Amino acid sequence: MNSLTEARIEEIRAFNRFYTKVIGVLQSGMLDSPYSLTEARVLFELAQAEGLAMEAGELRRLLDLDAGYLSRILTRFCNDGLIVRERSATDARRQIVSLTEAGSLTFARLDQRQAEEIATLLEGLSEEDRGRLGASMATIRSVLDRSAAPRGPYVIRAPRAGDLGWVVWRHGSFYSQEYGWGLDFEKLVAGIVSAYDPARDAGWIAEIDGTPVGSVFCMHKDDTTAQLRMLMVEPSARGLGLGGRLVEECLRHARESGYKRIMLWTRDCLVSARRIYQAAGFALESEEKAVENGVEVVEQVWTRDL
């Protein structure tokens, strides 16, 4: 295990220690109740069944709990009058669990109390910090829960203050991680962004749940030619057709602005982007070998008439 991996592990462990204190997991009872976080989660899952019974085995698999541990929790709930346990009519080996009226009321109180605790936590934060907090939590979920479906729906809008910095940052960080391109590439993107003139050019930011996930810009090349620049879609947002939609916006703007032709510069390793360009009617015009941060690349120019 190298030092960078060890540092990353310690960062995650430190965050876990901090966040468990914030949500009160280390207290004997969650939200000033007699029930632990795990017990509250069991009540939550039973409540989601909306009055229907749930098999104990299904509950155990859903929460990934030890069978003996879950059995002790259910025994406590039964003694407290929160649930009813019965044998399945079709298979006596299976146990069916459902909330009683008292169990539903207990969950409702816990649910309301949790909402109040979170509201109190958010009260001391600015709207910007609330947005950062929500986006960061969404990022943690999207990175760790690889089975999760893409979030949505997406919105495509004009750039706002802060978006241009995001474009430079994401291009620099993403292409460094994925392809080994370094600071010179990020400086190249920063130069393109600095040349962006909203009075003449146009740009679009794609976002999901208020978080930027993609970009594209249509910029002036010469009197008859526009240039498509800085197309990017976050890996977490791919599969939604976002790249094609962003290119469509760029082509529409170029036509409406009176350009006769549009071109773009890319590299042959960006296979997904190339497929989008081909589907939009672009054709390869030229290519040449180059080097980016010690990495050999093939730079390409693609064009199409408007």
C-alpha cells in the first residue's frame, strides 16, 4: 500500500468519524429515542412497505444484517408492540413482519425528528454552502453506489458566474486522471475560456440536481466558420444523450448566427466524443501526431457544412 493510498484511507476514516458525530450515531439512542440508527433503519424499511408485510429474510438482505442481530431487533420491536411477526402461509420457514399502528407512529415521530434536526443543521449555513453540501453528498453517492441509476432530469442552460472556472477545473482534473495530460492542457483550456466572448460566442452548461455535469461552447473562428469547443460530459451523467444534445445546441447557434461551416479540434483517444461528432455529421479533415505531458496523442480536426 503506497503513501497516497494510505492518505486517502485516513481522509475517509476521518470523515466517517466526523460525520457519525454529526448525525449522533455514537449516542445510545438516535434522535433522543430508545432506538439505535440500525433499529431506526429497520423501522424505515418496514414503513416503506406502506402497510404491507415484509419477509424477515428480505429485510435482512436489504440491510445486509446478520440474521441473529436482526432477530434480536425484531424481538425487541415485538415486545415494544411496534411489529407483528407471523409465519408465512405458503412457507412456514419464512417469517412475515409488519408494523403495528404503534410502530407506524413511532417511525413517524423519528422521521419528523430527523427532518427537524437536519433543518436545524442547515439553518446556520448560507445558501451557497447548502448547495455545496448537497452536491458533495450526491457525489459521494454517485461514486460509491455504482448500481445507482443516473440522476435526472438534466437541464441545459447558459453559463453563469462560476461556470467558466468549473469548465477549466473539470477539463484539467478529468483529463489528467484519465489520460495523463498535465498542467499545459489545463492552461490551454483556460486560454480558450479567456477568449470566450458572450457578445459573439455562446456556451451551454448541462446540470443535474443543480450540479454541472457537462459543457460545450460555440466560438468564432472566422467570418464563415464557427468552432465547437470544450465538449465534456461527466462519466456519472453519460448514457443520457447529453453529449448529443449539447452538440445540437452548438450547431443550432452556428446556423442561426449565419456561419457556413463549423469545425472542432479533438484527439483520437476520445472515442465517445468522436462517435457524437460522427452522428452529428462531422467528418475527419486532418490529423497529426503530437505529445501532451509526455503522452503521445493524435490530434484531429473535424468539420461539417451548415
